[in-house]
Amino acid sequence: MTTVINVPPSLDENSFEQVLEQVAPLPADTKVLLDARHTKWASPYGLSALLTLGQTRDGERRATLAVPESDETASYWSRANFFYYADEFFDLKGIVPKKSLQSGDSQVLLEITPVSKSEDVHDVVGRIQEKAQQIISKELGIDPKAIVGFAMTLSEVCQNVIEHAGRGGWVMVQTYKWTKRLGRRVVVIAVCDAGVGFRASLESAGHHAPSDRWDDAAALEAAVIRGASRFRDPGRGQGLAGVRKYVGRWGGKLSVRSGTARIAIVPDWDDDVPLQEHLPNFPGAQIQVTIPERIAR
């Protein structure tokens, strides 16, 4: 028997939780059909997290994915490289546009790209720098000097996969007008993996022993707020602290999900909660960085 999991019409970091709420209670060997036929839009986080979910259901647990019926949506997913990589993890059902590794969408700064080694991070940053020059200074109205920080931020969130996940992950960067929340343009970085997650990574250092007060939420607070790291080298663990500082400087938002918890650095234009606990368990870590267009005072 196959269990149908409904994918929301709009798939982003918040609505993806609806998918996990349906998947989490199922026995590990349940046959699953992810029904995205009526999905009209997906953020970089939505697409990256969907691939990550596919990674977690390999072998006999391999899921089926019913692709969007909208030609416009399916074509966008194809241009974003989603189907190119999804074919490895899902049995695709429906009309899949011709695979392509070339994006024709100017809003996509970086198509879905696998990250599993340091060379991948260098390639990602190199590929995006020229586009970043255009989008950050001309479209978002941010000081061109911020491009260095943007590249650092992109590098750090990708490097988190290399150092902590224990397996490969995905990165995607896009810019679009966020009408629903801001009414202005944003640039969004999404990095997702299905690795060990923050809690297990910190526990591997030996000085973060499990206790009654030690859980996924405590691990996220330690890593994101206090800069804790499983590495003992001086200065390690400061990557996310640097990301947090950059995001705060430009009025952006940082959210990090791992295991059963999610922590967010919330700007005044957003009404998200700073910490969510007791979420459906999802392996690894999922990070989103959102930088909004600057409005002249």
C-alpha cells in the first residue's frame, strides 16, 4: 500500500513542515508518493529540502514523486536542475521536462548544486560572484563592498555541510520579489543536507555530553548563538557567527533547522518565532539566508 503525501501549492521553509508532518509518523518501510501535481511555486529551500527528503528514502524505501502539472512550474524546476538530481532519488511520475544543466532563468543565481567536498564550495562561490555583483549592488541597492561578505556567507553555509554533515548536501541561490512578505526583492541562499545534524556533530567532540537539557534545540543555540564547534582549534565554530553578523548588518534573516528544532535570527520585517522545538524529526541541517533589498530612507 502506498501512502500519499500532499505537497503544498507553495513550497518554502515553512510549508515544507507540512510534508514532514505527514512523513514523520510513517513506518520506515512505508511506500510513499509525494504528490506535487498542484504545486505552483517552490523556493530554493523547498526544492533543496525535497531532494534531501529523497536522499533519506533510498533502497526499498525509494519514494515516488508526482511532478507539477503546471508547465510553467515544471519547466522552472527543470531549469533549476531539480529533476536532473531528483531522478537519482525518486521514481518520477508525470511529464518531466527535458533535463538541462543550463538555467534560462535570470532569477536563479545558482541552480541546485551538490556540495560534498571543499572543491565544490570553491566552485559554487566562483560561479556566483559575477552574478552577485549585479544583483547585490544594482538590484538590492546594497553597497558593493557587501559582495565579499555575501561570498563569505555562501561559503560558510556550504562549508557547514563539508565539516559536519558526513554526507553531501545541496545549495541553491535565487532572487525574486517577495510580494507576500516584503513587497520588495530578496536574495535567498538555501543549503540542505541529510547528514548527522548539529547535535550529533557537537556530541562527537566529547565535551557536549547528552543530558536532560541537551537536545536539538540546545545544540542549535550552542552552534548558532554561541559559536560552539566540534573542532577544538581556536577560531573554529565562528563561521555561523560571521553569517549571523553579516545577515544582521543588512537587515536579513537566518534560519537553521536540525533534527526536531529550528532557530531563527528574525528581522523586524518578519514575524517568525526565534526557536521552534518538537518539530517532526528530519536528518541533517537545513539553512536559509534571506537578504532584502535596501530601501532608501
